[in-house]
Amino acid sequence: MKKAVLFDFDGVIADTEMKTLAYTEELFFKYGAVLSMEEKISYIGTDGKEPTRKLLEKNGICKTAEEFLEERRTLGNVYENSQDLKPMEGLVEFLVWLKTAGYKIGIVSSTSTRLIVTALNRMKLMSFPEVLICGDMVTKKKPSPEGYRKAMEYLEVMPEETVIIEDSPSGIRAGKAAGAYVIGYKGAEVQQDTTGADTLWKDYALFEEKWKKIQ
């Protein structure tokens, strides 16, 4: 019997990924570098350090990844600044249904706590999760299962009682390594490889019917 649902944030709660990448793309363009779609997608599901390091080296930009990302932060971010920030279509209805049915809800993201809390408050979703594990709350980010295991511990549920909703390969690997049932979500603008998931959801429509197959 499933008792808890853990959501990734970017690309699952809100479609932030391409909007976030636009800030990174803007800064690289300032230094004369144009990113391919493949290079932009390499950022998704990461903290940005490794893809930034590779792209700085490739384009001969004399900055460390830390220096570049610090400058990137001065440009703003989708969580605090975007006027287009909104929940995925059908998500709120799904969250209300889960809450009413007695399921425990959590969010596990590689993004910082400050940004995730800000975004949840802006979208009026902060009342739904009972646990929130963000990138600055773990020693190892996805694909490590640490965040998901910590969320299960706080919610007092076993891996076999947990469903995880993810849209990225690293997130799916983290969820499977944590021992949970993983839904590969395909409703974001960026379509990622979700072949490692147990099942696929294109959207949150007809969620009760889809949930019966899982439960």
C-alpha cells in the first residue's frame, strides 16, 4: 500500500527548466559563447557546477565555475522574478486529492531551500508538502538517493510505500536507488530520458485512474 508521494520540483511542480536556462544562456552569450540545446539540457537535474566547468573550458572563458555561477545569480532567477511561474496544469487538483485521501506529500529538489520556498509561496503551494528536502540540505545531490531517503525517514514511510515523481534521468536514478516506485513525468517543455521509470505520465489529467494502476 502506497502512503507517500515525493515530487521533484523543476519540471514536475512547475515548468522552470527552460526559463532557468535562459539566464545561464544570457551570461554565456555575454562572454561570446552560444550554447546548443544539448549543452543547455546538460544542466537539468544538476547543481550546474559540472556543466558550467566543461563549457567554460570548451569556450576558453577564464573563470571558475563558482565565479561564473555567482555572476549568474546576479541576473535573477525564475523562482523569485519570473511572472510566468505557475504550477503544472492539473497539479493542484492532484495535490488536493492526495491530501484528502490521506497520503503524505513531500518535495525533494536539488535547488536551494530559499528558492524553492519562495516559489512555493508565490504559487500558494506551501501548505501541501509535509517535508521539504533541498539541495543545500544534503551532502550528495541527485542521482544520489540521499534526499529521497531523508524525506522517507522524516515522513516515517518505507521505500515500498513511496511513489516518486521525476522528469530527469538523474532524478529517476535517485528515486530507484532509494527503493521507491518512480513515475517518469513528461509534462514539461524539456522532454528528458525517462526510460528508467516504472511508468510514465504525460500530465496530471485523469490522475485517479492512473493512480489505481499504481496502488
